[in-house]
Amino acid sequence: MSDQPDDPADAQAFELLDSYLAALHAGSAPDRRQFLARHPELAAALDCLDAIASLAPAPTEHLDGRARVVQSAPTQIVTDAIAMAAPARDSSPGAAVRSDFGDYELLAELGRGGMGVVYKARQKSLDRLVAIKMILASHLATNDQVARFYAEAKAAAKLQHPHVVGIHEVGQLHGQHYFVMEHVEGQSLAVRLASGPIEPTAAAELVATIARAVNHLHAQGIVHRDLKPSNILIDSRGQPHVTDFGLAKVLMTDSGATHSGAIVGTPSYMAPEQAAARGSQVGPRSDVYSLGAVLYELLTGRPPFREATPLDTLVQVLEAEPRLPREFNSNVSRDLEMICLRCLEKSPEARYTTALALAEDLERLLKGESVDARPPGILQRLRRWSRRKPALASHVGMLALCAVIVQANYSMTQSVDPVTHLRVIGVLAGWAVICLACQHLLSFDRIAERARYVWAAADVMLFTAVVMITRDLEGPVVGVFPGLVAASGLWFRERLVWFMCALSIVAYLWLMLFLTLVGPPLREPLFRHIILLVVLVVLGVVVAYQVKRIRALSRYYEHRQLP
């Protein structure tokens, strides 16, 4: 494949960018704004060139003890910059590509990620179809990216299984790192799922086959760590093939290409220990969790956890329980649901011990035999329910505790008026009903965000009603206001924190005015009430700031592209 662009438009872009790069090398600072005003189509390529001083590798670098030669001539770098910008013209999967790459003729693009691109190609010497994966802009790739790329090829090359995509060749041509894989004629499981869930029996058969393939990985000392529908190819006979070992971990001899403490994988399908970046705990049972997530999506049409942002999804993976598959698909049997949920247990010890054990349990199900997965006990059901509906569970617990305290206070003292007691109990009961209603509204994606604000407002107003009934603003119960502000941060929404903070301040000021006018008069000095108001403001600032920081990390994760 020629180092120079063949397309006339690319040739002109090449000359323009070459002159821009030459000016950079000469130490001058070209007028970027003026350049883009004349050639706006080159903005993407120009971004690459502006960072060339820090990103361009030296002529010779060492990787895992081996020297690799890198062409660092301006001509080659500009060609890579154009290559990075050019796909914008037509980078959709399946887009026709006609170009020679050594012994291979590139035919079409099959897909791409943050670092790699995969092409369908014909190997000319053997006249066979293959798939070629390359690093996007190889000359600008970091050592870690190259190391991860070769680690993927090395991991896949060890595997010989009919349901694992095999590796034919790995190498470098014109500075372009690549490896050649078996070509699977068909589509990814993600494409198949775009049309909806799969019939339960077919889903069980499919995952049983995939699980046996994954067990082969584990027998070779490899943990995939990124099992998901888009990494499972379905051939023309409907048979699955596991692919994409870019995040694979070699047990006991991990190359270290993925740094300790890094969150790697796809949030909706990663195990809790991956989501918590507990790398030492990531093992074969982490892949069992991912297989359960794939099975869940095959049965329901959606992964077990999928929120608006990666942060929200990671929080759900760590803390929540998935909704029961039969809530989405009544055709799912109880046994199949138990198998799926056992894979998705938070604790690795509670899952199937191996992918083979999962495959065998699914096969027993298909034969009509009894399965190993057992229904949960009462305590386990209660724990799962509280994880599936944490906001409701916490409210129910809080209201129950309040009811016990109110009842105990009424029974043990003679100072509480029966009418006042009944009013407080009535408010607590109404509060519980409203919590149930708000939890129900959260299950509807279109109105879930509004439901959170409604719930927050209801909490403040109902607690204010309790204080108005008891006419006690100076007891320990007022500590609920700071608690409400602090708890609002658990929704991970900055505006909701400010909303709760403002409502609490307004409600407290209203109670001060109400009790001043209606009585009894406030016993505590005014400055103590002012201090509590200041505490509410400060607490709101701190909680909102922390949520903002976490949101910033979430946006970073969202825009960070993994291979």
C-alpha cells in the first residue's frame, strides 16, 4: 500500500498539511484560525498535527524488550493524520473499501472502536476471506496502545476452539500494526438484538454454547473481561463466535498493559469487581457475570443495568439488583430466571464456579432436568428487593423507625395529645403511600427524572407537616433537614441537590414564621436557627460540589473510547 494518498482531494490535503507541519518543525507558529478559515474540512487532521510534538514517537522505541522501527518522517505523519480525518466521509460498518494492504485486498469496513478498526479483506495468496484489525493512526499510537494491541493478538492466538475467532497472522506493514483473524460471515449478536429479545429456549442454547467457548478461554488462563453482544459474532448457521480480546487478562502473567485500579470493560456488562476497579478479584467468575448479563439481554431486550450515563450505570452495577427478567418477558421460565440471576450475583462466590458449570445448568434446563440454581431464601429476597429499589427501601425503613419512636413516645408518656398522635401517624402512612407511588413512577424512563424531584419535594413537605403538627422545631427531629440534603446527593444530580437544599431552607423559614405566629414561641435564641440555616447552605454547597466532580469523571469515562 502506497505511503502517498491516491485520491486527488487527499493529495491536495497532503500538500497543505505538509506545509503546515513544516512550519511547526521550523519553530514558527502558523495562524491556525486563518488556516481553518480557508480549509475547514481539515480541522480533524489539524488537531492531530497540533499535538504532534507530544504524540509523535521517536524513530526507534522499545516495546516489551523488542526494538520496533517507527517512520517519523513528516510525510508519513501527515498521511496518518489524513487517514484519521478521512473516515468521516464514510466510516459506517460495511462501507466499501478497495485498497491493497500487502498480501491482502481490503474490501469493506466491518467496525471500529476507540483505537482499532476492522476490515473485511481477501488474502490474495490463499484466495480466502479474512478480517484484519489495525490500530487507527499507528504512528501516533502510544506504547500502551500498541502493547494492548499485541496482547490481544497473543491472547487470541493461544485459542483453538470452533466458537472462538482464531488468529492467522500478526505483523506490521508500512508502520501499520495489524493482525489477521478468521472472517465470520454473519452479524454481531448486538445487531440481532436490535430487533428485540430472543425466544428463551434459543437464548439458553446460545449462551450455553458461548459459555463453553469462554470456559476454553479460562482453561488457557485467559479472562475476556469484555463479553458483550457486540463481541459475539453469529455466523450464517446461527452459531456464536467469541471475539475481541483487547481487554483480555492472562491469569498469573498479566502483561500490565491495563494499569491497576483502572476500570476496564463496558459498564452494562461488567462485574461489580470490575466496576469497583478491584483488579485482583477479576477472574473467570467475572466473565460468568458478563455471560449472565448477555443472557439477561437476550431474554428481555435490554442489559440488566443501563442508565443515562456510565456513572449511573456503574453505581447500579455496584449497588442495585436487576429487575426480574419475567417482569419484561412473561415467557421466561422460573428456572431460567434463577440461572440468569445467579450469574448476576454481586459476590463472585455466589455465582457459578465456572463458565462450564453455567453451560451444564443451561443444558439441564433444555433437557427438562432440574437445575442447580435454587430460589433465594427470605433474607436473600429481602436483600435483593432493597437493592432493586434502594430509595423505597430506605424510606420504608426510615418511616417504620419513625412510627415505632412516635408510638413508643405516645405509649410511655402522658404529654402527647391523642389527636396529635393520630395526625402524625396519618402523615407517616400517607408518606409511605407517596413513596410507593414515586417508586412506581421511577420505572417509567420518560418521567423518571421528574419523579425524583416530586419525591424530593414530597419528603420536605411531609416532614414539614409533621413538625407543624407537633409544633416542635427545636428538638433533635430537625436534624432530618440536613439529612435530606445529604441524602439527595445519592441521586448524583447537582440540580436535585440544590433543589432539596432550597426547599429545606424555605420549609425551615416557614416553620419559624408559623411557630412564631401560632405558637408556642421559639425557646432557642435566634442565632441557633440561623446557624442551622447556614449549615444547610454549606452542606448543599459541599454535596453539590462533590456530585459535580463525580459527574465530570463520568463525562470523561463516557467520552473515553475503549477498543
